[in-house]
Amino acid sequence: MTATTSEAITWSDPQAWSPTSWTTRPAQQQVTYADPSALARVVAEIGALPPLVTSWEIEQLRGNLAKAARGEAFVLQGGDCAESFDDCRSEFIAAKLKILLQMSLVLVHGTRMPVIRIGRIAGQYAKPRSADTETRNGVTLPAYRGDLVNRDAFTAADREPDPQLMLRAYERAGLTLNFIRALAEGGFADLHHPEYWDVSFATGSPHAAQYQRIVDSIRESINFVSAITGVESEVLRRVDLYTSHEALALPYEQAQTRQVPRRPGWYNLSTHFPWIGMRTAQLDGAHVEFHRGIRNPLGIKLGPAMSTDWLVGLLDALDPEREPGRITLIVRIGAGQVAAKLPPLVEAVRRAKREVLWVCDPMHGNTETTVGGVKTRRFDKIIDELEQSFVVHHELGSRLGGVHIELTGENVTECTGGARGLSDTDLERAYKSRVDPRLNYEQALECAMRIARHLRGSK
């Protein structure tokens, strides 16, 4: 059992940290490769390849996150629960970027402040599992841990961890990033065209008129700015999008961690914004050891089991210098536990005199299984957790500065509810996720509109 209280930890001199020092700590959610020398060769090869992101992009994001923590910006983090190599296709990437852009404009409308866009993209290829193995029809094989580690097909060969998949993940991430940057720099970000704003899915719902007013207001505002400034191509066509993923498979993260000219310290250049999940947040564990030494801004997922001592210990370990923008706390408690679990965490951070960015992840704490055995999430519970979180922070004099949503730009049927009223029987129609259920395009846009409506109403 690894430690979750700071009293159990004796931290080494920070100068002793290296990209491989995590190997001296107990590592959760890792796999054993049959050929360690093959793993070492892959790590060395990725380490010699160009970085996926740059240190100045990382520093820019950290500055933006510091603004969000002060209430000067709002964060939208969204994307797939687990990316698939097969989905590294232009239409899927463009669909995800489109919904993130639309959601961000809706949130700008609601918050009246800049929105920082962070995609769960170009690296979310590994997933933690609650069990190391899976059994079907009496056959037991290793669990599928994401395309970076092994393959989904239920055969012994496919479920064997393969270090070559890390190279494939790096290549797919690079291809995805290249296309995203090309779209974000070009006209794709110009969303004032009416055909991009279809809210017909809400027809007949109680919120239909409000959604249409939001869209009309956004369109009118953009047209007004375009008409009086004449700088449409510069202001409205280009956007910044940062990448994020759970830094789970430590050999892969280590491979892209390096020092850069004219900047102190080490950067994980596989992503702008890595985060640590609850399953790997042990204070004496390998993941905390790895993350404490990199300069990237860090996310920490907080579930119902997170104690106040554990949280303060994580803040001390990962942010001893109390750097603005360093820590984002992503809370995933579940709608039924917000009132009991969130206030003690907020108060513990206040007592520790920490300025962090609070983000709500209303997806993971509201996962359930239907009578038919299908994993899903209820839209009403997702919205409920979001709205409760806003209220708790407001009542405690704190600030909820962002949302973290698992979504896709496709019209899948994985989560129930929303304006179209998807039911359990609809799930089999277009359920494509290999791991967790995601909001589809319509549900994601509606979620942003509900948040915007709430934020406007609270001002």
C-alpha cells in the first residue's frame, strides 16, 4: 500500500531528480514488457525524435492558467476518453476541433472573458484499469490499456504489451497535432457562418428558445466586430488549442522529457498539460515523483476518496515553490457527493494558502451501468454536478474556473438524456467508445449552453 499522507514521505533533494528517478518508486498502472531491451530501444528512439510541443507553448499555457485561477479566464478541456489509432483521420479530428471551438464561443458569451481551449487529444492513448485482467467465456487475458500499450482484440497476441505501440502513438500524436495546427491557423476557426450553428436538436425542449438566442447573440457580436474593425481574418480565424493527456505510461512520458536551450529545468514535450489520475496519485509513487520534476503545468484528478491531508501533500510535493498556473485541480466526485465532498477540499486549499485553478469534471463520477450491462452517463447528472459545483465555490468565496468534458464531435449514442432525450434503448444505435461513454456533438454543445446560461444568470 503506498502512502496518501505527507507524514509518510521523505523527499529527496530536488536536484537529484531526473527523468528516470521515477523508476525508484512503486509504480501503479504499469505493464511488464516481455523484452526490456526492446522497450529501452523504443524509449531511446522516441527520445531522439523532435518534440511534439514546445517549451514556449507550455509556458504560455501556464501563464493563461494563472489568469484563469485569478478569475480572468475560463478553461474548456475536452476530448475523447481514450484516443484510438484508427481515429487519426481528418474528419474525426476536424469534428472534435469544431465542437471545442463552438463550445468555447458559447462560454465566451456566458463568461464575458477569454476561454482557454485544452483538448484531450494527440496523446490520450493509455487508460488506467480497475483490474489487470479480463475474462471472457472462461478465457483470461491482460486488460486492454489503450492503443499505446496493447490492442483491443481479445486474443493473447493482441493483449500482449508491445513497446512498438509507443512509437505508433508518437507518430499518431504528431500527425494529429500537425492537422490541428493547420486548421487552427486557417479559416476553420471562423465560426460565424450560420451553417455551423444548428440547434435544431433542441426543438421542442424547454431551452430551445434560449439556445437560439445565445447563437443569435454570438453571430451578431461576431458580425459587428467584423464590420467595424475589418480584422476578421486575424481575430476570428485563428485560435490557440493546447493538448493534454493523462501521463500514465511513464516510459513514454520519460522518452520526451528533456532540457531545452535558454530555459531552466525539464519539460515533458509530449504534451502541454499532463495530469495525474486518482489511481496513480500516491505521494510515494512513481507518477508523483516523475511529475514533480517537470516544468509543465499539472492537472490532478480529485475523486471521492481524496482526503484533505492527501491533497495538501500533493500540493507540497508537486508545487513547493507555489508557482502561479502550476496546479489545476480537476474534481470528479459525482452529483450525489458534491455537497459533502467538495467543501472540505476547497477549505483545505484555502487553509494551505494556495492559489489553484479549480475545474469540474462531471463525467467520471456519474458513470453507471444499465440493466443490459452497458456503461453510460446521464446528461442530467452531468449538468447537476456542474451546477452544484458552481454554487459550492460561490458560497465558499472560491471560484470554479473551468470544465473538463469527455466528448466527441460525432453523433454517437453513449450518454443518455439531453434535448433529444436519448434513452437506454438508444445506446446500441451508435455506441463506439472502447472505454468510457462520451457526450455527442449535440449534447456537448447543449452542455456549453447550459453552463453559459448559468454563468450569465449568476452575474
